[in-house]
Amino acid sequence: MEAAWQLATSIALDHAALRSSRFGAIGADSIPAFQRGGTAPTDLPTCRSTGIAWLVSASTGGLIRSGANLTVTTEAWSNLGTIAGNGTAGAGNGGQITSYVISYRQTFITGAVAASLWGSDGFTHQTTIVIKNEPFENATC
């Protein structure tokens, strides 16, 4: 049962990376209607960077929750030739190469049994995706 729970978390995190990076790639500041999931417009983030993190949680039906256990890090480079070095923090401008590193710590559902075997109270799942942003107007928020 524990293995299935942790595997589901990992799959959900991969799915969330695809959804959030796609949103980040278009350069929009507002979440499209088809991705809002019934959330009132007044409760939605109004900035691209916060929208990316919001979509990680929203696209998993609550399996991945916002908060201290979730970390979303983005870096951008001007081209693929420079990706081996440090990038600029943020989701990048139009046409830039951007990496998304999403980490989530999922606690064990079997509690002390799993903790005694693994030496901690959960697993940290991580996924990375690298994309090229679409050409868009570089609006700041």
C-alpha cells in the first residue's frame, strides 16, 4: 500500500510538471479557464511565477499540496549552449530555455512501520523538466 501511495505521488508530480511548465512557457499571468478547476477568479494567482506553483498543486487534485513540503525552482538560459552553467532565477523570457525542478516531500501513510524501515517520516520526490518558452511579450508582474 505504501509503495502505491509513493508511486502515485511521483506520477502526480510528473503530471504537475508538464501542466505548470506548459503554463509558464506561454508567458501568461492569468490561469486559463480550462485549468482553474472551479476556483473563483478572485482566488487565483495573478502573476506567472505564483501561477506556476499554484498549478502544481491544482493539477493533481490535491494529492500534491501547497506549503512547506512543495518547492518549485525555475531557471532560465538564453540558449542550449549555456545550460551547463548557472541560469537566471525565474521562468524566463520569450524564447528562452527554462528548467523546472519540482520537489515534494510526501509523508508515509503507514506511519511508524515505514519510518522504522526507512529512517524518516516520508520520501522526497523530485522531477525536472526543461522546455523552450514560446515567443511572447515579456510582461512583468
